[in-house]
Amino acid sequence: MSNPTKVVFTLPTTNSDGTALDPANITGIKLEILDSQGKVESTTVVEKANLNLDSAGNGFILLPTLPNGSYSVVLLTEAVSQGVAVESVASPSVPFVIVIPSIPNPPVAVSVV
């Protein structure tokens, strides 16, 4: 099985109070990668233009290169509401594992006789 390379998602269509969220107000998605203890390993805000969105609001963000380990990812919506930059609460976390295969060393004591 290969390591995961991207996070897929669907943009929200409502605000936390149930009102409609105008897609034009979404400015980006914050990607947080958490380590196995739940501590933030990295945070990246990806602008809306770089979310690889289709017409239905489905998109993806490429994962950064990570060392071997167990991780989880959460996403937060970045938007503008009444002229103020706002951020959603975090999505439920989704766990994943990175396993980099071991590469053997080259032969030793090489000579030509």
C-alpha cells in the first residue's frame, strides 16, 4: 500500500449558525497535521485558488513530505463574514500513517582484480 499524498474534502455550504455560506466568502482552507500525541506538527493555509476545486466544491490539498510515523489531519475553513476574517472550528481528525521503505546499502569491499 502506498503512502497517502493528498487530503480530499468538500467545502461547507452553511455557517455554524445554519445560515447559507456564500462560496465567494471562503478564502481558503487551513491544513493542520497532528503527530501521534495530537500535537500540531505543521500548519498551512491554502488559498482558495490552490484548492483544486471542481464545480461541486470538492477539492484536494497535497500533503507535505513527512517522515515515518502516525499522524492525523484536520481542516478549518477560512472565510470573510461581514468584512471580518473568520475561521471555523476544526473538522473531525482523520488518522493516517506514513511508512517509508528501507533502502539497502550498496555492496562493501568492492574491488576490481
